[in-house]
Amino acid sequence: MQCKVMMIGFSADIGRRLGDTKEHCSTFTGSRWYAAAVYIVGFWFLDFANNTVQGPARAMMADLAGDHACCCVSLVVSVSVC
């Protein structure tokens, strides 16, 4: 997940390496399609990774909490992972 966060954070730089314009944002009024594509793909992968981690994290917390607190654990994991 860390790689995807870095991919999103540096999407403008990656887009510049892929061929977007090197002009500054204050002078360039066009679109930066490569940066937008890198950002969208990175966000999509990050969302997928987040959903993949949420299931095992919820199961582990439910196992640790015991029988009487499963509803509370499910709520806490849903809020904390999102």
C-alpha cells in the first residue's frame, strides 16, 4: 500500500517523466493526461489493497475480542481501515 500512496503523491512527477509538459501550472492551461492516468490507476490499486486488508483485519480483531464484542469490533475495524 505504501507504493500506491507514493504513486499517488508523485503522480505529477511520474506524468512529467512519461511525457507531460514541463511548463509550470501557472503558465500552462492544458491538461496533463499522463499524470491524471497515473493518479487514477494508483488510487484504484490503493482502494483494492485497502479492501483486501480489511477482511483479515476484521477477522483478527473479532478473534481477539471474543464472542460478546464482535459487533463493536466490526464497527471499529470498518471505521479505522477506511
